[in-house]
Amino acid sequence: MNSDFSHKIQQRRTFAIISHPDAGKTTVTEKLLLFGNAIQLAGSVKGKKGPHARSDWMSMERERGISVTSSVMQFPYRNRTVNLLDTPGHEDFSEDTYRVLTAVDSALMVIDGAKGVEDRTIKLMNVCRLRTTPILSFINKLDRDIRDPIEVMDEIEKVLDIQAAPINWPLASGKNFKGVYNLYTDTIHVFTQGQGHTIPDDIQIKGLDTAEAHALLGEYAEEIREEIELVRGATHQFDLEAYLKGELTPVFFGTALGNFGVREMLDGFVEWAPDPQPRATRERQVAPIEEKFSGFVFKIQANMDPKHRDRIAFMRVCSGTYNRGMKVKHVRIGKEIKIADAVTFMAGDRSHVEEAIAGDIIGLHNHGTIQIGDTFTEGELLKFTGIPNFAPELFRRIRLKDPLKLKQLQKGLQQLSEEGSTQVFFPQESNDIIVGAVGVLQFEVVAYRLRDEYKVDAIYENVNITTARWVESDSPREMEHFRRKASTNLARDGSGHLTYLAPTRVNLQLAEERYPDIRFYATREH
Ligand code: GDP
């Protein structure tokens, strides 16, 4: 093994931020990029942020879509190479978020200190738990009056069911916010206001019981000392192994807007967060240090650059090295393809990658041959696993305004379903075309894109379907019987898999009871 290569892999950190909307994900991202020298002045990651109103979504997305950097951002920090993957903010795109989380090795959880643990954080945390993704936490907005930090710790432990180990502790909050005290180095990092757009000086005071500390803390000195005594006794100690196993989260406090505490958090992150981890395939585990290249596609994004109208397939490199112009095997279609012009995401520019190694993300131009979940290798027949479709909860029947546009509609839906933007179902007993989604905004995207890219105007009607299940059986006879008996409820999905469309939950339950030899799946692997 080439030791230079394994060293480079050890320096990789690939992660995503999980948070409830408005907790400060975007602001934290900006500051991280500032520390990574990837942007000059924080504040340019995304333009004006509209309210989460529906009508705003398209323009917002377009605005963001122009900048490739909003999807994957690579920046250097203290000899490490950090890959930060963006996750969609709106819960209607939770499926997309899940798939992004399959491509990272750890996550950063941002919590609004005034609000504590909110519901979207709980959901995302559960997703991380499915894969035992290590989580580091940042409690944000300390420049405001936050809740009692001990209570917030408690809430993390109880509601998220993970041990919380504070690394630093806030010295008051809101108007009185003085800084943070590192429980391990016995150092105060002093908060200075108005440094949001620059890399702030790190003003340190060693020790809590010093004249300098007293001068800083003033009337709060005694109270804070007592609180920290209590915290030391009552909270978990940081334990690297427990963190890597997803059982414990190290917690940092700060204010992203004030760019304070972010550096301390980033320092902890690059030190402790896991380097690229092995990934499972149907055949075997793939280790990042294997010489041969392999990777899988976890996301496809359209119209990243409106001028070029291209679609980019995001691939996580799982092993080996990608070199520009190399030939790889597209395992699903069994073909060798040359990747001449993969894009990378360094420093906010869409530049050509000469090289990418395990842990990195590269973007491939997709002309319709790449689907979510596709595996690429240097020849070995592997299939990376764990990239699911979720059973939709919302359904619409599509009716064309112009029936002559059927071909375009089918093509559009085919592509949109391959990209994971929606799911499409073709019932066995009718000519209906049904689209399914996890969140209602997905329909809006589908309608918009069908109109914009495929020139298809359609009407989206409500339809009496509550949920869907992919069905399978080991017994061909039982399957045949089921197909005859339940045919009015059966459909093919976009990739031809048989699916049961249930009008009600009760109906689904009855079907499951009536056909014990049929397996009903709420998720399906790509
Ligand atoms: P996101 O929805 O999680 O991406 O959140 P944003 O980063 O867009 O932040 C939501 C709002 O909170 C914005 O108005 C930010 O300016 C504000 N915000 C973010 N961090 C802080 C902070 O540390 N202190 C204060 N007072 N406001 C913050």
C-alpha cells in the first residue's frame, strides 16, 4: 500500500449538516467556508433567503441552483481536506437528504440554543442512527438568550437518545455572552462582537480562577464557576470511541452569526471525525484504501447551470483514485465509459478534477444513462447497497392537456424518477400515470420541470391512494394468485417493480394478512 495514498485518505473528512430549518445551517456553512478560505467574505453562499413559502421555492432553488457550491463544498483546513455535502432544507425533500447521508462519514448537528431539539432534527437523527453515523453538535445563537444549557444537554440525551459530552461551556448568553470555556484545556475563549465577517482573533484566558477571568466575568464569576463544577460532575466525558460508534455526541457552543465558537468546533471536528469508512456492497465490503477505483451515485441534480441545462450525477468515491479521463465500468448497464470531464467542488468553482480519492465527491455529466444507486468500478462487478426509495405517501394522477405529448411525458417522468425527484407508477388495469412523492413540494418540482424541460402541460388530479408497497414472493404460484386477485391495486414502478397501491391503511393491512406469502416493502433499494 502506498503510504502517501493512505495518508491522503486519512486526511479526508466527508460530512453533512443536519438541523431544523432556521437553526443556522447556512450560516455555519458560510463560516466553515471562511475558515477554509473558500470564500473571502462570509455571506455569499446563497442569495437573499426568501421565506419558506411555496411560491418562492422555484426562484429560490434557481437562485441556489446557479451555484454548484451549494451542493458539495470542498475546502482545506489544517492539513485536512473537508467535503461538506449540503442537504435540502425543506422536509419535503427528506428522501434526498437520506440519500446524501449515505454518502457521508459523519454529521454535524446544529441546534438553536433558544429552541433546543426540534422535530426535524429528531427525524434526521433517526436516519443517522440507522447507519450509526457519528454526530458532533453545535449549539447555536449564544448571542441571544438561550435556554438553560444544562436543560438543552438533557434534552439532547433524552429526546435524541445519545450521550452528550460538552467540550466547551458557554459563559452566559445573550447580551451577557462572554465566551466559552473549554472543559478540557481549562481555557476561556473570549467573545468579541462584530467579527461575523472575518476570521476573529482567538483571545484566550487560561483558567477560570484568574484575575483576568474575574475581570471578564464580573458579577457572574462565582455563578459560572459553580455551574461549571456542576457540569463537570453531571455530564458525560468525551469518549472518542463512543463518538465514532454514534453513542455519544461532543457538544460545542457558539454563535454562527457572530462567527464565534465555530473555529473551536471545526478544530474538534477535523481531529475526531472519522476518515472515509468502508462501504457495503452486495458482494463484499469495500475499503477506501483499495487501489482500484469504485464509487456510487447518491444524487442527481438537474439544471445546476441554467445556461447549460445539464444534469450532474454526484458520486461518492469509495475506494482508489479517480484520474481524469479514466475508463470505468458502469456496472448496471455493463459498459465501460470514459469519464473525461468530472467536476469537483473546490473553492466555489466548478473546475475539472484531475484526481479525486476515496471520500471525495465528483460530479459526472449525466446524459440519461446514470441513475441513483449506480455503481462504477474498474471492472469488478459490485453493487453498493443502502440507497433506498421510500414508499410515497402522496399521489397524483397526471392528465395531459395535449394527448400528443404522451412520449415527452413518459420520457420526462422516466428521467425524473431516475433522478429520485419523484416516483412513477403505471397501474396494471388502466392507462393512468400516477406520480408519488414523500412531500408535496416534490409535485411542484415535477410539474415545473415537465413544463420547463419537456414542454408538457398536465393536470395533476387527486387520486384515491394512501400508500404504496413494493411486493415480492418466493413462491411464483402465490405471486400469480396475488396478481390475479389484487390486480386492480397493482402497478409497475418506474423501473418495472411490481407495487401494491393501497387506497387506505386498513386495506393494506388486510392485504398483508390475506396474502402471507407476499412480502410488502416500504422501502426499495436502488
Ligand atoms: P438554516 O435555515 O438552518 O440554513 O438557517 P440560517 O443559517 O439561514 O439562519 C436562520 C436565521 O438565523 C438567519 O436569519 C440567521 O441570520 C440567523 N442566525 C444564524 N445563526 C445565528 C446566531 O448565531 N445568532 C443569531 N442571533 N442569529 C443567527
